[in-house]
Amino acid sequence: MLHGVMSQRDAERSATTTQRQQLPPDHPPVGSDGTGGGDPQQSMPEVQQLIQKARSNPKDFDAQIMAANLEYQIGQYDESVKFLLTANQIKPDHYGTIANLGMVNMDAGHLDAAEKWYRAALAKDPTDVQVLDGLSNVLLKAGKAGPAEEIINRLAKADPTNEDLAQFRTRLAEIKNK
């Protein structure tokens, strides 16, 4: 489910390129409505019920993923991570969960954890553009120039037209010049 959120974020990123150019480089993605996403059809009681279902059924993989998605959509990244970690315990080899643990930890500001999960995802699929993009961002935020340069180069090879490449290269040059 979060993979869909990641795809939605990519679509929103394309739609808001002009707007994002006015935002600081570390600003989180902003949806076309300014909220960052979410499902306007889902009421708060429904959301709470789904989250409670996940809490009371810790062995239900789908419930964990659904709750993680809902928590992510409302910006509760640490809660989303908890549900994803539970889902990962149920299905430790599930690629989407591993990749999403990287993304959500990045958004939560847990750079070391994000790097760990993104690297685990890359071990399974070394050409996943979204994971390469996320890991590039994490490494740059952490000031790790050498590893960032390697991942940025891999991203450029996998997706030469990636819109984040120019920004990543600029940030990399700034880190190297410090």
C-alpha cells in the first residue's frame, strides 16, 4: 500500500516542480492541495477502527500495512514505522515493507535506520529507482559524501532523467566543499 503512496508522491512531485523550486531543499513533499495527500473519503472513526484492528491483530500482515499507510498519510511517521516493523516480523522478506521502512524512517528523520532499510531493499533489487532516490537523499542529509556519490551515480545510471539528480549533485558538491 505504501508503494502506492510512493508512486503518488512521485506524481505529485512532477506536478509541483515549480512550487518546490521555491521551497528549501529539505522541505517534505507537498501535494497539489498543499496537504501532502490523504484520503478525504475516509473518516477519522474509520481510520481509528482500522488502526485499532491492527493493534489487536499483531499477526495480521495486511492490517499492519493498512495501519502503517494510514499513520503515514496523517504524518505519524513513528507510528507508521512501528506497524511496518510488525509487518516485517510477519513477512521478513517482503520487499515493499523493507523499502517502505526506508522511506518512512527517512521522513521521520531517522537517517541511520532509513539507510539500513534502504540498503536492505537494494540488496534485493539494486535498480529500484525510488529506493536509490531515497537513499541518495538520506546519505546527503547525513553528510556522507562518498557513499552518496556512489548511490547518486547508480541512480543516474538507472534513471538518467531523474528530476532529483541535479539537486543531489548540488548538495553533494556543497558537502564536499565543506
